[in-house]
Amino acid sequence: MNTFGRIFRLTTWGESHGFGIGCVVDGCPSGLELTEGDIQNELDRRRPGQSSITTERREKDEVEILSGVFLGKTLGTPISMFIKNRDIDSEKYESIKNILRPGHADFTWREKFGHVDYRGGGRASGRETVARVAAGAIARKLLKRIGIEIIAYTKEIAGIRVEDEISFGDIDEIRRIIDSNTVRTINKKIAKDMERAILDAKSDGDSVGGIIEVIAFNVPPGLGEPIFARLDSELASAMMSIPSVKGVEIGDGFSLSRMKGSEANDEFFIENGRILTRTNRCGGILGGISNGMPVVVRIAIKPTSSIGKKQRTVDIEKMKETTIQIEGRHDPCIVPRAVPVVEAMMSLVLADHSLLSGFIPRRLS
């Protein structure tokens, strides 16, 4: 499947070393003010070649809006966007096109499709996520109309963890901190330790993984459907669709399994006429429906699969065992660049459910 969502629908297309990456967003209400600059701001946060801890591939990731916008506002018709691939170097993939790269989708995609684009992983590459960020920028702007703000940051890299917490009151300052350090975390001191761990792995021809936390503030109660379109199940599905994600937690997640009910339950109270909970262990979702508290999701991202160390594998053409030592331009840790991707997927899910539940009208004034 290449299409995501029910009302606010995203279809992405394109391969890592093809002509470019694109997407079509359908179901966006008419009347939303939108420019290429709105989208470019988010793409700039994700683009490669930003620092010594990212891939050396240099892409400007300049977006073109091809349809669905007229005189600076959306028309309610499909919004088509295109990002050209400009810095392609496929040479190193020719010599290993029949060698299965450990940790990659080479084997499974060949088994399913037979004929595949082996250059840079083709459509299985994280390059595909540039289209998600473009679409997420539209969803984020739509959500701001009803006061929803979304922020993601690096919670952990290589076992180095940030324990600081974010409140809605300091969200603007936290955003500045996140975008001011290479690893996109909220603690500048720990950011240096994380960066050092990434560079150590890079110099050793290896890679590291980590955890991203994303929080949506001002989510109204009532988003999500019972049983099969639960808000938490849709968020989990969205996050697991991001390449290299291997785990998802909603709220306190797995740690809830080690608590007693008296510890895990979020007790209710009234403040200024609103019903709130004293804690937020459920992550803002009860019975698959938002309860008005911040929606909190954490995702676990595995270490980058492309590494310089020699690994054992199989030559699929000769059907014999061999070894591989991957060359080329790869992120020693994809966590920092995945932060805007995670924000985009949260935005897409919440925009879809906000339209589905009637919090956002199909036509904006």
C-alpha cells in the first residue's frame, strides 16, 4: 500500500535514486493558506548533509507544488508535490546488486516483487520519508487552526537518555533548543554526549539507534473511533510504517506492565470547568479515544543497517554465502533526521481523525 489515511489521504511515490520523490495529498479542506515556504521549512529540518553525524549526500529537497493551490490557498482538490533527487551516486550499488545487505529489505522485496530497484534501496529507502514530511507540513498547519501543537525530539541515542520533560508553556523555547543541536534533543549537555557516541560509532564503521518521543498538545477529547480505528492503534501503525522503527509505546507503554492498577490508573479532577487527569500514564488516549490530555508516543529506531564493518551474507544470484562491506553515504544514526518524520506522521493521523470527527470542517472560512 502506498496510500495512508481515510479522509486526509496521502499517497507517496518515487525511489531513492530515481528522478525524484513526490506525493499527492487528498482531502485537505479548501481555504487553507499554504505556500511552498510552509512546506520547505519542514523539509529543511529533515534533509541530508546537515552535519558530521548525517549522510554526506547533498540534497536541497526543494519542493514544488504542482496542483491544489491557487492564489495562496488550497482548493479542496488533490495537492501534488514534487522533490527532485539531485545528488545521486549509484555506482557503489552496482557491485553489490546481487549481495543481500544485512538489516535491509533487499531479500524480502525481491521475494515479493522479483524485479526491484537496488540503487540505494529503491522505494524501501528512508528517502521516501521526504514526501511524508511535505504532507505532514500541510497537516500540521491544518491542526494549528484548532490549537493542536506537535513536538518531537530525540529521547535516547546509544543508551544515552534525556529525562527532561516538556510542558506546553515552554514549547517555543524547546523547539529552538531542539533545532540548535545536531541530535535534536532538549538537553544541550546530553546532546554533546549523544553526538560523541554517534561519531565514535561512525569512526568504527558502525552505527547506533535510539528513541524519539513525540507529544501533541491541546488535542481535544473525542478523537478516535472504537474497536478498529482506535487513535492509539492508528498512531502505532503510522509510526511502525517509518523505516527502521521497531517499537512503539503509547504513554508509559511497557512500564505499565510492571505497575499495579493503583499506580497505572490516571485519576480524574476538575480544573476551570475541564475534566483532566492528575497523571498521563495512558498517553492521552483511553479506549482508543483521546481524553484531552497530551498525546504521548515513543518509538524505538534500530541502528542504521548500512555499516562499514564486514558482515556475512548471501550472493542471491550465485546462491552461495559470502561477505559484504558496505561503502557509500549513510547516516551513522538516523534518529536526528527522523524527528521531523515522526512529527509528520503524528500530524497526518491527528488531521485525519480531526476531519473524521468533525473538529475540522471540510471548508475553511
